[in-house]
Amino acid sequence: MKQYFLKLYQYNQWANKRVLSALTRQHVNDEKILGLLGHIVAAQFLWLHRIKGLPPAQVKLWGGEYTLEQLTTMAEEAGRLWLEFVESTDNFNRELTYTNYTGDPYINNVEMIMIHLVNHSSYHRAQIAMQLRQKGFEPINTDFITYDRVITGQWKE
């Protein structure tokens, strides 16, 4: 599973960087778009803290009102921390007991959480793409197959 998660989280980091680059290049400061990206990054911190048994991350899951510059820094840190976690962990197949951000208790397998988190990020990146198009901006391709084509040299960014 380690190699699978390395690929998955390298992809997630790449996709977040592509979105951030597109937003920066087009000077996007739309509240809804930045709010969705803030939600993606905040969720990455919240889940990592839960899995590692750390105190809750000091981020807002919704309504964080982060700037593009803050989101860039946060996304870089989240991506780095997730990759460090994956690289330093040998067993992801364990149960995690936690409470969500509203205080509801749950038990989930860490592998399922990790798959969910990247899927969650892809879902919200698609919402960002839709918002960009609706507001007259050009969305960026963050498909996993595009990532694979890039890293195998079949497609130039």
C-alpha cells in the first residue's frame, strides 16, 4: 500500500499546485473559489492531525477566508507533510477512533480515510474548475491520467 499511497499523494500535491498556478496566473481572488481550495487544504491538515494523534489543526474547514498566497503556503506544507507521513509509515491498515469537526464520534480504517481524502480533494477541485469556467476563467486539467502522462514524459505541462 505504501507505493500506492505515495503515487496518490504525489498526484494530490501535483493537482493542488496546478490549481494554485492557474489561480495565480489568472489573478483569481473569488471568495467561493478560494473558499473551496481552503476547504481542500484544511481537510488535509485536519485528517493528518487525526491520523497522527496530534491536537486538531488550527485551520477552518469552511469560511477560512484565506488569501491565495496563504493557500499556496498551506498547500505546499500539507503536501510535504502527507508525503513525509506516507514515506515514514509502513502500516496504514489500522482503525482510527476520532470525532469529526462537529464532535460526532467515528471509527474508520486509515487506508479508507487516506483514499477518501484524495477523492475529496478531486471532487472539490472539480467544483473549482466549474466555478472558474462560470466566472470567465480557464480551468486547469487535474485528471490523474494527465498526471501519469506528465510524470512518464508523454505530456508536457
